[in-house]
Amino acid sequence: MKINNSLLQEVLGLTPPQDLACDSLGLVAHDRPNMLTFLDDEQFLQQILDNSNVSAVFITEALAAKVESTRIKKIVCDDPRYYFYSLMNYLSAVNYQKNQTIIHPTAKVHPRAYVSEYNVEIGKNVLIEPHATILPDVVVGDNCIIRAGAVLGSEGYEHKRTTKGILSVLHDGKVILGNNVEIGANSCLDKGFHFRHTSVGDFTKIDNLVQISHCVHVGKNCFIIACSMIAGTVTIMDDVWIGPNANIAPQVIIENGGFVTLGSVVVKNVGEKEWVTGNFAIPHKKFLFNLKKILSA
């Protein structure tokens, strides 16, 4: 659906001074062509100016004066965040489609499990245990195991404070599991957005009581151990180990072969085959060196 003046007038009651014809919504760092974004904080001003994909912006009057580029059309309003996410919710709702759920005949779904009647795909030889819940917008590959009490496709946690109250953001994406994935008992995987689904790669094994937040990408052959929390938009590449009770902050990238030891709190990227430990996590050898210094003092 084209984002134009008539749509903004109809949905938001706003009338831009210039004619709009944007193809998508996106945040300042996104690379989606011809997109409409928002700006309510000057620290992101330069990112918008440098991003050639930005065609228009919801913006405050004070910040509008600082955007001199003729490429960017300005929609001046009192709360850019509110109008951006309100429009996002509207587009997500009107574009949403329901399709009948498809379960391969070789899949074994326990009678006390719940599988949505629409927008679910379950592949060959899948095992779904009692009280597991498969909500809409979930794709499960072949040979997967969903343990008892696990929840796939829950709504992501995205709420915005605005001048007009708290606005909850509708998640219009999916949870996508590759082949031979295992999801442990009482673990939860949240849906992403249409521009970044939550996904888990082939042969990855997720233990019990693990939280996988919206838009997380997990690669192949990963082990994510009990009670770990993976926050939104984290990227975990292949062959990664996440230890028990580890916490990974939003947007962190853990490269191939990364190893996060138990109880670690990771707030910055982890390099290829790097081991990290601690709160906040640092390279494992450095952690041990510091610990020895403390113990010998």
C-alpha cells in the first residue's frame, strides 16, 4: 500500500505540505527503499541525512528547521513517534491475511497441544508435546521437536511512551524454525515484524525456559541453554553456545563459534570464536586474570 497524503489524512488526520509517495515505513538505520521514518531526537539527525533511503520523516517543528535536504519531505507534528507507530499498526492490520494452517500428515501433535487454525505451517515428522502452544504466523520445519509448554508466535514486547499515552506496537511478522530444531519445555519465541522475522536455523537446540524475543536471528547448530534471555533484534550466527542464565542485550551480534559462559550479561558484540564471561561480559581470559588479581589481593 502506497503511503501518500490521502492515507495520512484518513488514518492520522495529518496533511503534509508536500505530496508523498513512500513505499514503506522504516527506522533511521533501515535500508528499505523510499521509506518514511520519524525523528524526535536530534542524536539521530545525521543518520537520517546520510540515509539515501529516507524520503520523508515525521518530525517536530524544532528539528524540521535542521533538515535542509530537499530530498526529505517533512511531516511536522507534535509527536512523531506516536504518528509513526500508529500508522505502522494500521498498515499491519489492513495488510494481514489469514490462511488455513497446514500440518504435514507425518507430524505428531499431542491432543492437549494447541495449534492455531490459521497461518501455521508444520513440516514432516514434527513432534509437538502436551500443552505446547503454536500461535498464528509460525513456520516449523521438518523433524523439529516442540517440548511441553513451549509457546511459539507470542506477541513481541514493543510499547512506546508517547504524549498521547502508551502505544503498543502490533507485530506482523513470523517465527520461522529451520529443520531439526528443538525447542525446550516452557520456552517462548516471540514474533518479529514483516521486515525482520524471528528465525532459528537448522539443528539449533534451545533448552527449557529460554526467552527468544522479537526479531532475533539464531543461526545453525547453536546451543541455547536453560533460562537464557535473548533480547530483541539480536543476531546469533552459527555454532554459538549461550550458557545457562545468560542475558544478551538488544541488537548485539554474536559471530560464528561465539561462546557465552553461564550467567553472563552481554552488552556488546562477540567476535568469531570469542569466549566472554561476566556482568558485563568481557573476554573470558581477561575475566579470569581479573578474578585472580582480586583473589590474591
